Amino acid sequence: MNLSLYGTLGIIFIAYLARFLSVSLKPIAASFSELDPSLEEAARIAGAGALRRLVDILLPLVAPAVFAGGLLVFLTAVNELTVSALLWSAGKETLGVLIFNLDQSGDSILASAIAVLVVMMVAVIMLLLSLLARHLPKGVIPWQN
């Protein structure tokens, strides 16, 4: 097949999936466990198929947990260093590795500038999510009620 993942962003992506899948699924599993099974049973009795039950009943109820899990993974993965430090190659650095390498090589001013840009990126994403909050189900954005 002549396919190699070594030294690519694909191996980092697979490692991130392995690292953060449990972090993202924990709130989702807790949310599903709190749902009353009678909601899905009533939809099944009314003739709703599996996809219709998922889209109309289950997903709106677990949307806040899905979003919270995704936000938690995003905020921790942006500057993640442990997995990335093991798998990065030249030209395939993540932000955490880039900042760490710049700081270790003595270019702490550039490392600080990139870190400030990362903080600004997160702030802009949070601002955009706050603006989109009225179009999302209530409780999806954790910092708004």
C-alpha cells in the first residue's frame, strides 16, 4: 500500500482521538444516563424510526453535554504538549510544541506573542459562540443561561 503515518499530521490526529475521546464522551455518557427511557419508548410507539428519535428527542436533550465535551477537548487540545511532543516532525508542529520549542530555544518573545494569539483565538471563538447562542438550544453555551 506504501502508506506511512510517521511524520504526518494524521498520526497526531489519531493520537489526539485516543487521548481526548474519553474526555469528550464522559459528559455525553452522563447525559444519556440521566434521560428517561420513556421518552424514546413513547416516540417508538408513535412510529418514529431510530434516526427520527435521535434527531428530535435525544440530540436536543444531550446537546449541552455534547457541546461541553467538545469545548473541553478544544480548550485542552489547543495547547496540548505531551502527545504532540512525542509525535511531531519538522513542519508538523502543533501550537503547544511550537510555543515550547520557541521558548526553549531562547526566543521567548516570539513564544509569548504566539501564546497571546492563541488566547485571542479562543476569546474570538467564545465571542462568536456567544453571538450564535440565540440560535442554539438553551444550555448549550456553558457560560450563558
